[in-house]
Amino acid sequence: MHSPQYRAAPVLRFCLSFASAVALACSASALQARPQEEAEKAAPTVTKVEPPNWWVGLTPEVLLLVSGHDLMATHVECNLPTLRVSRTQATEGGKYLFIWLKIGADTKSGTAVCRITVPKGTTSFELPLVVRTPTLGKFQGLMQDDVMYLIMPDRFANGDPANDETSETRGSHDRSKPRAYHGGDLRGIQNHLPYLKDLGVNTLWLTPIVKNGAAQDYHGYGAVDLYAVEPHLGSLKDYQELVAAAHKQGMKVFFDVVPNHVGPRHPWVSNPPLPDWFHGTQQHHIDSFSPLKGSFYGKAGGQGISNDPFESLIDPHAAPGMKRNLTEGWFFGILPDMNTENPVVEQYLLQNSIWWVETSGLDGFRVDTFPYVGRKFWANWHAGLHRLYPRLTTVGEVFHPDPSVTAFFAGGVKRYDGIDSGLSTLFDFPMFFTIRDVLLRGAPAGRIADVLRHDALYAHPEMLVPFFANHDVARFASAEGSSPAKLKLAFGLALTLRGIPEIYYGDEIGMLGGGDPDNRRDFPGGWIGDANDAFTREGRTREQQEIFSYVQSLLRLRREHVALRGGQLWHLASDDSAYVFVREAEEERLIVTFNNADQPRELRIALADTPAQRAGSIELLFGEAKAELAGGKIRVTLPAQSISIFTLN
């Protein structure tokens, strides 16, 4: 923008070519313009309204966060008689105005025009109130039949090269730089729904799609606008179309929600809507580390920490000071921590989540950094969501290897603090750590049974989400000790154990990658000019196709056998290198055998007092193991590093 003085300069030059009297008159006119513009600047102005729209018949009230300047309102009213402003709260300086708007039950759809009166004048804003679209086939939640597939949109497929660069972030797109935007987008995901359906997954978890603040925030976790889609990924319409297209394919979409923090470039950081909008300020805040060392709970010292330290959060004897850094500290000391104890912040964040659900018809939330947010917030947030969307599922991230820690955060039961978090289920991080320890580091296979032993701590262990890879750890195929055979074993375990499995994009073709950001490489074939197109059988290498076919076969078997999807799990045998278990449903019983040794093994397992005791015969469904049933025992010959599945008749 140009200054008033610069805009007046051509007028002055024109006047000076005339008589001096005319020149003086023009000069006087220019001088008069300055106070007029200053007056306009001082007049109240609205630059943004959050949420940008709402729905009639959805909630009896909506909290509006109005941004602008000089908004110290003395009066706010809207033109529809069924709307009533029950309360307002302006920030010092008038940059923000909170408006609590009651929506009468007989309110009709239309655009409300609301007028703000302040001592310096008046201004107005519009709020579209729309009719809810039909809810059939939306807000579906997770079921035991589902398989989740994690996608980082910027790294999956480029469906619209026009959004590779945005007007705000010139130079942000560069595929040669691992921390720049690479061009993947929402349309690219929609274009490849047939690939995902062919693979056998039916639930898509996308890393955050909200607008971010810097080129290195391609991952989505540095939000600067919680009501806008990141322009590099497309538009709100693109997201709505993706969800609708997925639903038509019988697939579900999960939104990655981050109530714990926003990005460091969010406008709130320098000008928060309320003094206590965040825990601390940009200049003075604590970091999100635990003040307790591992030795506090008797753990060996001097070891590298591979997980977040949440023990104090579940400890009824831990004083508040032992927990505050985790729940109030800025993540990595950088990401501003939302003060979710503030009821206005709580209402804002709940409404934001409702807005995304209602706008798109999404089916659930993956909840980032779950333990870092206070538990009262989660209880209220879940209650607010489930009042409107009873089937909506939330899956929490609790990055910890101990089931006694992770289970504390699951919903369905009140803990020592008297709070039920309301969380539907959790990613099974204890199983993640165990699968990697067993397959890559030589830990006993019996550790798998030990994790499952703790299922008694969960109200719904059958809804846990087992996995062996995600966007925060090195690719399994590149980890020390890995091999194609080990990768198959990882898939074999994740897809046959109890729960709803998650697959990280590209693992089904054995994609390589070290730590962040190398673990977030572009999916081959998602860009024009890629050397090979792994979205097609013809474009996959022999090695890629071998792993893809293996995963596809396991997923097909899971679809065809209810016992693999939702059957009760029973241990049969477990030792240093093998684990054998039963998946039992009303109509079928399956036996899954796992051998981690690099040599074949033979096991003899007594079936008395097990769900398999009445079996008359055994038949191989998957894999290359051999089994004989005789005398109430099963003799199984397991190939080296193998998973096999049998059906009992």
C-alpha cells in the first residue's frame, strides 16, 4: 500500500503547472485529506469473523470472534428478530470482539447483518446462517471392520499444479528441499482413491489441512488460521469434494485436530484475543518437558529418551508442579500453548471442531498431542461433539511405550481425578514400540503377549489402533535391522492382532526414509515426470509389487474373515521368537502363527482348555507354515521369519 502523501503527489504536480493560487488551493485540499483518512482509520472496522458461518438448528448459541480495530463495542445487534446478543467482550485496544449470539429455534436460513456500535461510530459484518445438509453417510466414526491409512497430503500426489505456489508464499515450492512444499494436495488424494480402495484400506487420516505459516510447515502443524484450508493443498471446496468422493467409495475421512497449540506465526501470538489466551507469552513461557528424570520412577539413567514422559500425568501422588510443564509448556519451546482452561478458549476450539465436521461431513478426529491438554477440556470437548455427533470417533496420540500410561488417557472410565476424558480410542503406541523392538532389536516375541496382557486396563481394547509406522519416526524399511521379510512380519502382526490397524502411506510398497523429514518422501508416481508410478501395478518395481501384493492379500483376508476383524484374541504359545494366537468369532476360529527366528521352528501346542480344543481339522489360509492336528495337540512347522494363518474346522 502507498502512503497518503505518495498518493497526493501526482495531484500536487498537476496543480503546480497552473497559477499559484490554484496550486495553493490544491495543497490545502491535500492537507485536509490527511485528517479525514486518519478518522477513517480510527473508525471501527471488521476484517474477519470466526466462525465464518453457522447452521440453523445446530446449537442454541454461537460464539463469534470478530477481528479488526476499534471494536470496543457499546452495543451489538443483528437484523433478524430471532437472533439475540447475550454478551460481548472486547479486548483492550479493540482489536478483537467476542460476541455470544443466541439463535432462536425458529430462525430461518439467510444472512444475518450485525451492527457494532462504538464511541467512534458503527460498522457491521455478515454471518451466513445455512440449513444443515442431510447427515446420512456422514459422521460415521470407526468400526472394527476399518483399516486406517495415514497420508501427508503434500507428499502423496499433485492433483493441481496451479496451487504449488501461493501468492503469499513465493518460493515455498521446491521438491529438492525436504522441508519445502512439494506440491501434493487434496485433489491428488481424491484422484487416487481407487488405488487406496484396491489396496484394501477404507479410512483416511490426513495430517492437518488448515492454513500454516511457513514453507517448512508443509506438515500442517503450524496453524495460522483454524478456519482456512492451507492454499498449497487446495480450497475448502476441494476438501468437501474429497470427503464426499471418499464416502461414495465407502471410505471414511479423519481430520487431524490440534487443540494443544498453534503455529508461531499465528497472528494471535503477537496480539492474543485475551491476555490469557495462551499459557504464557511469546517472551515468557515454559517449555513442554517433564521436570522429572527417569530415575524418579526407578528407570535406568543415561539412556536416550525415545518417548514423551507422561508418568507424572497419571500419578495421583504427583504435585501440580510436576505436571505443569507438560500441560502448559510451549511444545518444543516454540509452538504457542493454548490455555484450554479458559472457558472462552474452550468454546472457541469446540466450535472450530464442530464447524469442520458440519462443513465437510468428516467421520472422526485424530487428536494430536493428547496428554499435553488438560483433562477437563477433553471431557467437555468430547461431550460437546458427541451431543451433536454420537458416532463420531476420536483417536488420541499418546506417544508412550507403557500401556499403564497410555490406558489412563482412554475414555470410558473415570480416573483418579474423577474425569472421563471421553476419548474414543488410542493409537496403540505400546504395540508400536514392541513390534519394532521384537523385529528390529531382537526383543523376545513374548513381549507382544505382554502388551496384550494390559488390555484389561482399557474399556474398549478392541478399538485400539495398532501400527508400526507413522510420520514421526523413521521408515520401517530404512530402520537398522530391517529387511523386506521383517517389513512383511510387521504388516502381518499389525493386520492380524486385535484392533483397527493403521498403515503409513508408502509402507505398502516399502518406501525408504530415515528420520524427519526423510520419512516423508513423495509417493512415486504422484507427480508428472516421476520415474515410476507406484499407483499402478505396471509402474511398481518387482520389490514394490511383492510387498504390495502381500499387504493386499492380508487386507483381503481381513475383509473376508470376521474373526480377524473383531474376534476375541486368545494366546496359545509365546516365547523368545514365536507367538501363536487364536482369533475367535461366533462363526469361525483362526490360528495365527508368528516366527521371528531366522530358522524354521516346530511347535507342539496342547489345545485342551483353549478355544481350539474342539477343532476337528486345520486348514492353511495364508502363508507357508504346515500344521497337523492329532491327540488334542497341534504340531506346527513355521518357516523362518513368517506369518501364517489357519482356519479350524
